[in-house]
Amino acid sequence: MRQESSVTSISWIPSEAMTGPMRVPMDLHIGHYDQAPPDQLEPGDLEKLRDADRYRFANRLAAWIEVSEGRIIDAGYSGGGLIGSTTAKIGMSVTIPGVAFPVIQEPPVIDGDTAHFRQTAGGRTGAPLPHRIEHPPYVRMTAPTAWTSLSLTMSVGADSEFELVGASPFPRHWLYNHAGSLAAKSGLIDFSDWTHSDDSNHTPWHDFDRSVLTSDVESQVERNLSGSLMSSHPTLINLDEGSKLIKQGQPGMTIYLILDGMLTVDIDGDDVAELGPGAVVGELAVLQGGTATATVTAITPVRVAGIPADAVDRSDLEQIATVHRHEEA
């Protein structure tokens, strides 16, 4: 009997993800940020999204196992990678294709009724950028390398488990389960590190990978609300690791949308949740008279958008609060 499963990552550039002088082409609309991928992938969507210039690359780890008498007797891969392109507008539109690197697939590891798979896919993005190297001429004009490394564990007669075990520090990476549902996100983008890395030594194609923080997917109401919040010209705030965004017991009438980074939530000194990109925080203080009910602390460098509470519909805040109470419980 054959059993199949998969995990897919889509890597894309969200709004406000780039920093420093390199964001100027985006601000001038020479380059473009990417529209967020869908929450649900259907068969054929990866190719359609690629052709529409909606992402930089995708990594689909698809695998199978052959089962006999409750044990795995064979296993293999059936997925791969897809590389996108970069469209620039300088008087006219110019599409620069990315360069795909060979997909790295480690041999399946079979252990009785369990099989483990690991796959890395990615390549060079379409547009070249200047970045620092450690030897003369000390600056190289190439497109940086982006990738994800995915793991998948399949067990006989059980749901598979997956993980984003490594990734480039840029762009954003979203993970989808076998059913095509959005399941997790990378928690932190580091554009500066990405553009200044020495690609010859710091990629999986040279036996180097980077660990990556992941966050849970925010609620549907938070995702629906994020677009309107960003269109209201919010105040952008950068926090260093360890900085407090919200302090329990302090006045608070601002809603925060997390754009990048990870934060922890604690009540009376007890950690109750971690929040990542896309999550909204601060709603309980607004709903409960303007006093913060928890302390929210950055555990990585963080960027958030601050929005006055009166710019957000109260019913939306109540829905978010209901979701957060359930998660904390």
C-alpha cells in the first residue's frame, strides 16, 4: 500500500520588508513587493502564482512510502522546487528570471513504521544586488541566494509531521500542509544580513544552513484586518530584542499589527503565548477600559504598525480578543 504526503513553502517579499537604500527601487515602483499568497493552495496554484510573479520561489517536498504488514519497505520523493522571476519597470517592464539551484534531497531514513525526509530548494533571485564578500574586490554584484529546507516525517497510518528546519534570512517563508492549508510562517526577516552574506560559503549548497524561527498562523479576522490597517498610514515602530511593546497595568489605547519578528505575551510573569507576523495585539486593553492586561516583549528585533484604537471597528477587536483568549487557554 502506498501512502503519500507533502509540505510546501512559498517565499515572497511582503510590504515594508526591505530596509536601507535597497528599498528605494520599491518606493519608486521600479521593483515591487509581492501580494500575499493565498491561505489555501489548490492543485496547479504553484505554477499559476509563479507565472503571475506572485512569489520568489517555492519548495514542495512531496514524498511517499510503501507499507507492508505495518512496516515501511520503501520510500521516495516526488516533489521539487519552482523559481520565480523579478519584474522591474524602467520606462517599460523587464522580467528577470531567477536561477534555480539543484534541489537537495537527503536519502529517506526508514525506521520501522516511520520515514524521515529532508529537502532544500531555492536559488538566486532575479535582480542582482551589491553585497559584501570577505575577499577582494570585497563587493560582488549578484542576486543573493534564497532557500528553504523542509523536513517531513511520515508514519504508517498516521498524519505526517513537518518543519521548516532551515531558510535564508530573506524573504518571508510560508508553510502549507498536505491539504494545502497555510500552517506556519517564518517569524523574522533580516534583509541586511541577506544582502551582506557571502553566498559562496553560507548556503546549503556549500554545507551551510540557517536555523529559522517560525510562528503560528494568525486568525482569519487578523488576516482580513491587516490590509485595512496598513492602508490607514500607521506609525511604524522598531523594537530591539528585549524591549517592551506593552506593559501590564499601563494605559494603552493603541492597536499593534506585527509586521516582522517575534514577541512573547506574559500575564503576571507567566508566559501565555508567542506572537509573530500578522498578529494583532493590544485589543484587550482597549476593550477593558484602556489598561493593558499583559506584558508584550520582543524576543527578536521587531517591527510593528501602531494604529489608534478608534480607527478599528470594535467588533473586529472583540473577535480578535475571543481568539486570543482561546489560544492562551
